[in-house]
Amino acid sequence: MSESKHEWPLWEVFIRSRQGLGHKHAGSLHAADAQMAIQNARDVYTRRQEGVSIWVVPAEAITASSPDDKDVLFDPANDKVYRHPTFYKLPDEVNNM
């Protein structure tokens, strides 16, 4: 079987479960457009009616960082003291923060 020149684009699927507050990556699928991607994602990734929201994103629209850049992107930023919780003075009425 020969490969088609007009293959449908790849979509990344994110599902928010009934118990969750955020969407989580569920998988990928091919679809002709966004509406078809949502319908296919519902059929493939929410068979047990566990989802309450579906996001589909064209895979080509996703830009990822390189693992080689992890030190630059995820360093603790020690020079930014305002990011440390000890920088702020809390009022006495704030007990459990």
C-alpha cells in the first residue's frame, strides 16, 4: 500500500477529566480539521464518559524546548530574591500559608 501525498494533519489531544482541574495530554490522532479531531478524540479517548472538556491542537503548532537547554530554562534563578517566599512579610492573621 503506497503512502498518500495528502495525509491528514496530526492533532494532539488534551482531556480534562471530571475530577481534574487541568487538561492532560491523552494522545495523538489524524483528522482533516479541528471539528473532526474533537469528534475522533471523543470517540477514542473518552469511551467511558470520563471527560468534560477536549482540546485539540495541530501538532505542527507546538514548539518544545530542547533538552540541551534545561539548565538555562529551569535554573533556580537565585538572583531573583522576590521569587523566594521568605521575601514577603505576612500579616499575623494569615496562619497557614
